Amino acid sequence: MKTPAKACRNCGGTEFYAGDSARTVAIAVTFFSLPPKFHLRVCGGCGLVDWFLPEKDVQKLKKKFSPEKAG
């Protein structure tokens, strides 16, 4: 899975560490079955974590939920 090549939205840093992580670090959500793995991207400057779902799970989420309209 590709991660965005953008600067950190918190500190502006450009050093990142990325990889897949087991579900054990995930926040449990009772209304959506979470996949066994997430792709994580961690800023090496401030520690901000971005979580990404695999594409197949994004498609499942889109089928289950309605899109939120911008403000």
C-alpha cells in the first residue's frame, strides 16, 4: 500500500516510518468489523500516526455507510 508523500500535518516534518500493524493496536468499533491489519504511517518528528485501511476494506465501508457532506 502506498502512503501519501506529504509533509506531516502536525509539525511539517518529512521523516516517516510506515508498515502494517496487527489489529491489537486498533481502536475497536462495534458497528464496523475492523480488518486484521492496518497500514500505519508515523511521523519521525512528532509521532503523529496516520491509519489506512486496505482498499478492499474501504470499499466495504463505502457500502455500509453514507458519505458525509462537506460543511
